[in-house]
Amino acid sequence: MDTKIPPGPLSEKWTNHKNNLNLISPANKRKLDVIVVGTGLAGGSAASTLAELGYNVKSFCFQDSPRRAHSVAAQGGINAAKNYQGDGDSVYRLFYDTIKGGDYRSREANVYRLAEVSSNIIDQCVAQGVPFAREYGGLLDNRSFGGVQVSRTFYAKGQTGQQLLLGVYSAMNRQIARGQIQMFNRHEMMDVVLVNGKARGIISRNLVNGKIERHAAHAVIIASGGYGNLFYLSTYAMGSNASAAWKAHRRGAFLANPCFNQIHPTAIPVGGPNQSKLTLMSESLRNDGRIWVPKTIEDAKAIREGRKKPEDLREEDRDYYLERQYPAFGNLVPRDVASRAAKERCDAGFGVNITGQAVFLDFASAVQRFGSEQAHIKRLENTDDEIIKDLGKEMMKQKYGNLFQMYQKIVDQNPYETPMKIYPTTHYTMGGLWVDYNLMTTVPGLFAIGEANFSDHGANRLGASALMQGLADGYFILPYTIGDYLSAEIGAGKVTTASIEFEKAEMKVKDTIDTLITNKGVHPVDYFHKKLGTIMWKYCGINRYKKGLETAMEEIALLRKEFWENVIVPGTADEFNEELAKAGRLADFLELGELYAKDALSREESCGAHYREEHRTSEGEAMRDDENFGHVASWEYMGAPGEWKLHKEKLVYENIIVQQRSYK
Ligand SMILES: Cc1cc2nc3c(=O)[nH]c(=O)nc-3n(C[C@H](O)[C@H](O)[C@H](O)COP(=O)(O)OP(=O)(O)OC[C@H]3O[C@@H](n4cnc5c(N)ncnc54)[C@H](O)[C@@H]3O)c2cc1C
């Protein structure tokens, strides 16, 4: 596999590469059309930057506005190696933390570049007016996220994604107003069209009136986000899907490491069988929240049965298990480690809610700490405990107010007074379309950015680094690398949609829609989606093992068959029909799920979030096998679901010492 990693020292690769990429003159950029599928932080930043450069951009999203892309949900923050805290941060440290956090399963050159451009992102966003939190003196504030020992996370309360997306959206709007971006809201990409082996456009469906449309371009960029809704229950927006990436995969783009899926340790636990969504409580809360379960089974039982409250338990009766097991990183261990530890405690009988699948995230000591500090500042040393508590709560409100409010609204408990209950759930997919150093897939002219590509995060993404990667790709990397590809397209002329390739792709899309809408089944789409989610969580979730993965593959193949025989989609194809859109997306999940399990089965090691029970250290930690699995597993679609060919990209580490990961 040709990664196109440039030669030379790590720290000079990107600069040298940029110096050697072909440029396109402004007059020629006006002759080139680019399609961007997705308007999240990755797609939106790419679309606005490419339009600013002078390319003609067509931008697509399935929501009613670009600013509703799932990136809007991001809460905790975005990393950058600015070292504002003077705590020893640097480009190298961010690079090192990311590689180690990903358990040595990401590409060195890409990760270094990501760390290098991280600072530019903050400058760009500040210039756009993104209201990052500031310290009293006016400097941008930072906090910590898991798996690191510095504070490098920039944030806007618990709404960082929303504020960053508003910046992106305003940059896009400027170009929409100029006519340089043509915006297609409520349009879903249904297929990518290849002409002579190159990506030359897409087929889209207008979700409002069902019209199938053809769009041509000199290059296509997939920025359609992650595929975690494969699990049905997740922290993703309900509409997040794999379809754009999956259609690209079916057309020849390799899919890399599909089984690398992040389970986030701090979501609000499942409340009942009819739930369709899980809500994240940001990792930023682990800066000040302490995770614990009761030390004894009796206390855990008493709490579950409502005979005791968490506040009734004395300090010595609580097990702050992360602080106990991982003293160096404590509550800020990476997500994969924290998720496994929570599951282990709950499986051992220490869970604290009715289902036994929850642990506490407790802010009492932070309230006390902040309150005492404020009392000191206000010269109230001898004041009573209640005033200190109120001062502490006020500080917590300033830092995490919207998250606490969200929790209270959903759970009807006050987290300022009693610990939150949390449990791991699906949150982010590290796997995705394989891309080379230029962010191009294995299909010429087809690029993938943001969460949709297989990313820089290896087997586990560190917190606050998805926003960083999406914006790095869209603002600072793709706009350079795509020019190199497009420089050879200057003479190609306008791409036409009046070709046999477009004709065939359109027919195929119409056929599939027709099959779904006329099917005489009995079960709605969600019936199958829930079943798929149950299989995925049971066999492909936090822990995986050979027999379970084999079972998952068999059950998913059967479920897929049942879906096509028995699904019912109400309404018609030429109206706003959310059930129809969902059915098409689920059809793709039902193929991807099988590949996911196959990938997990073939990776006979544990690394990061991929935890095979057969491969663990005596202390229960993930045990890698670098010799046999130190590669990116990249899958080629061979014409039918169930048939894939594996290609391996060997990972080479020349600038980092590879070790078994430890956070103790
Ligand atoms: C609750 C939550 C909190 C998070 N908090 C953080 C955080 O604090 N820090 C951090 O770094 N990361 C965080 N993340 C992760 C991060 O938000 C995402 O990884 C990131 O925003 C993904 O951006 P994206 O641009 O790649 O995709 P998205 O924002 O998911 O955008 C996808 C776009 O693609 C479009 N699309 C998809 N399919 C199609 C199709 N077929 N046709 C047309 N359009 C399509 C959608 O309409 C949308 O515009 C969080 C995630 C969640 C769920």
C-alpha cells in the first residue's frame, strides 16, 4: 500500500512536502469543481477553505443546515500544543501522547503533522471569534483530558463543538453568499460515481421531495463522520451513519481498522428497553470528578435497592478504583482503560444502579476544593461549610454548568448534591476509509477527512483530539494536498453527468429505493437496528473473544437477510420519508457490522479499545502483538457482503520507542 509518506526527518516532512506539492494558479482553480459530502468540522472547514482558495465547491449535508452537523454535540474541548500552561507541553509531547494513547497503531508521520498544525487551529478559530474560555487575566484557559499529564485542551464551557462549528459555519456562509459554495441541505449522498477509475461525482437524494440528482466534479471529499450508530445506542446524533463511506468502500475505497471503536466511559447509563439515544457526560468532568464504587458488595446492593445513598458512605468505604489501579493518571486514564475498569467493577457486582451497570462520578471534593479557594480569595476563611459549598458549586457551574443541567434534566437528580451515575457506551470510530498521507483513499480523486477516515488515532483516540483532527484535515492539510491531485485535472474540462457511469449509478440507487419502499415486510427499521445493536454490544463491544465474534458474523448475516425479506417502510419515495432514509442507512450498517466483526476476529491481539479476552497481561491490560499485528488492517470489498480481502499497511516507528502501554 502506497502511503506516500514523504522522506526526510519527521519534523520536516510536512514542510518539505508542502514545498514540493504542485500548485494551481488562481485562474485555473476557477475551472475545477469539488464536491464535499458533510458539513461538520471536517467538511465545513474544507469546503470554506477550498472555496476561499477559488475552487467551485458543492457541499452536502442531510440536516436542514450545515450547523446541525453532529460536530455541534462535541462538549469538552480541542487539543493544541501551545504550552500556555508552561507545564512541559510541546509538539513532540502531543505527538507522543497520541501515538501512545492509540496503543502504537497509528501512522507516525500523520500524527506528527497533526500535532504540528494543532496550534494553527486555535489561532484560526480565535480569529473567527470562537469564544474559548479565558482565565481571569484574559489568556485562553486549558484543562486536561485522559491519557496525558499536561493541560492542553482549549474549551468553550461544555459546548466546544458548537462554538467551533459556528466559526466554520460563518466561514462557509461567506462563501455561500459569494456563490463559491453551492449548498445542498437535506441532500443525502447515495453513491459515488467513478469514471475511468477516478471519482467524478455523486448521486444524491433530495430528502424533502425524494428527487434523485447527479452531481459531477473533479474530486469528491467524504467528510461524513463516524459509524458508531452501528451499535444503535450511542452518543452519536440519531442521523449519523456510515452510508457515504460505505458506498465509497463498495466502489473500491479500502476500509481500515473497522473494529477500532471507542467506548466512552462516561455516558448516562441505559435507562430502559425503549431508549434510542445515550447522552455523553464529557471527559472534561474527569478533571474534577472522582470515579468510585462501594468497597463492599453489601453497600453496592444497598445502594441499588435504595436502602443507602452514595452520600451515606464514608471515604474509607469507597473504592476510587482508577486512582487505586492507575496512581499516575488516576481518573484521567484513557477512555479504553476507564471503560474496561468500569465494566470489570460492574461485572464483579459493584454496579450502583438498578441494572448494576453504573459507577459514580463524584464532584463533592471538587466543590469543597473550589469553595475553599474562593473563600480564601474573598477573605472568608472562617466561614461555614454551607457558604464554602455554595462558592464551590458556583465555580463548578461556570466550568460545567450546561453538562450538569443536561444531566439533571435527563436523570432528575442534582449532580451538585449527589454523584452522577455513568457507564461506558459507543462514542467514536477510529476506523474508517483508508487514506494516504495526502488524505486520498485508494480511489483516485476520492478523499476522506475527519472521523470518516481511519484517522490518526490508532486503536484508541485521546479526548479532545477528534475536533483537532477534523479541523486540521479541513483547514490545514487537505487544501494543500488536494491541489497536488487537481493540478493534473486542469485540462480535463467540465465533468459531465451525461455518461453511462452516472446513468448506471442512478439506476442502482433508484432500484434499491424501490425495493425498500415496495417490500411487503412486517417489521419497521428500528426493529432490525435494535437487534443489530444488541449483537454488536454483546460480541463486539468492550470485550471481544473468538467464538463471540464468529457468532456475531453469523447473526449479522442472518439479520441482513431477514431485513431485506421483512422490513416495512411506510410512505412513498417522493416525499420527506425519514423511515426510508433510515432503511437505506441500516442496510449499509448490516454489511459494515459483519466486516467489523471480521476485522476484530482477524486481529489476534489486544490493543487500545480492541480488547480480545484471549490476549491480556496478567494484570488484565491489553496485550499487543507488534510482530504480527503492527499494521493497519485495510479491507477491500470484493463484490458482495461477506467477501473482503485484507491488505496490511506495516506501521514503522522510527522516532518513538514502542513499549507496552502503561498508565500506572
Ligand atoms: C456527544 C459528543 C461529544 C464529543 N465531544 C468531543 C470533544 O469534546 N472533543 C473532541 O475532540 N471530540 C469530541 N467528540 C467527537 C467529535 O465531535 C466528532 O468526532 C467530530 O465532530 C466529527 O466531525 P466530522 O466533521 O468528521 O463529522 P460530523 O460532524 O459527524 O459531520 C458529518 C457530516 O456529514 C453529513 N453526512 C453524513 N452522511 C451523509 C450522506 N450520506 N450524505 C450527505 N451528507 C452526509 C452530515 O450531514 C454532517 O454534515 C464528541 C462526540 C460526541 C458524540
